Amino acid sequence: MSVRQSLLAILDQGPCYGYQLRAEFDRRTGSTWPLNVGQIYNTLDRLERDGLVRKGDVDEQGHVYWEITDAGSAEVAQWLASPVERTQGTRDELAIKLAVAATLPGVDVAEVIQTQRRASLRQLQELNRAKYAGANPDGPEELAWSLVVDSMIFAAEAEVRWLDHTEQRLRAHPRHAMALELSTDRPKRGRPAKVDATQEASA
């Protein structure tokens, strides 16, 4: 999630102060990814450093209003026009956990999968309950929030399907055939061993 671009896009609608930016972000995402005020101001400082926002007026309560610059507006336009890149290097903790667990001798991978499936299904139920608890499904805030929740629901459903798929694949392989003992091969590169000073003297 890009906090930077999201805050810029909100500022492109008009000047805001820090707490106001957080409230506007929450309105548009249903507080699904709550931001703390420190994160908001750190992001604003970086945006100012990069010439994308500047400090504007200060009101009677001492709120400093931040304004977007032309360069900031151009970045918002580019962000909205560009696809989100899913990088190949992204590490999925669950996929790595199951891949490692499947190769460890003595680990009950089926139980690891069952534990995760129960947690994923519980999350899916909570998300579905939250989705249908909205009072005004046609309002703009509710619609924006439901888009985020729908994304999370689809991701949770995909995770459950992947767990089912993984379980079926592992059933087709005998457990002993999957286990990997520590390799006796030593890596070619590494930190050289320290030589004892007495050994150096005697050499």
C-alpha cells in the first residue's frame, strides 16, 4: 500500500492538516489500514523534501495546512495512470513457511496447513460479517470501504484454495521423500575462519 501516493491524491483535492489527512484516508479505506499521526507527518516531511508538497496557511488552532505542488499533482496523475507492479522478489511468508516445513524431517505439515486454514477461514468469516454490516451500501464512503474489504475477501479465499491445493500436492508425495537433511556440501563463499595468533607465530 502506498501511503505516499494516497496522501498526495487527497491533497490534490485541497489543502489539509495532518489529523485531517488521517481522517480523510480513513474515510476512503474504512480504517482498514489505520495510520498513526507520526506516520502521516513523516510522510509529509519526505514529500516536502521531494518538492511535492509545501506548508501553507496556519489556522487559529495552530493547524498547519499542507498544499500539493505542481510536481505533486503530476505524480498523482502518473500513479493513477500506472498499474501496480507485483514484484517477483516479494516474499510471501506463508508460502516460504510451508515450503520449509515440507522439507523438515519430523514436521507434521498437514497440521501446519490445518492451523493456517482455520485462521484463514476465521478471517474470511469476519470480513464477510463486516462487509454486510454496512448501513448505507450506496454511500460513497461505504462503497470505497467495501472495495477494500472485497479485495481482502478475495485474497483470503485465494489463500484457502491455495492451502487446499498444497495439501493435495503434499499427499501425493511420501513424507520421507520430501524431507531434506542438512547438506554435507559446504558453500564455496563465506567468512574465512580466524587464524589463532599462536598458530601464525609457529607458521
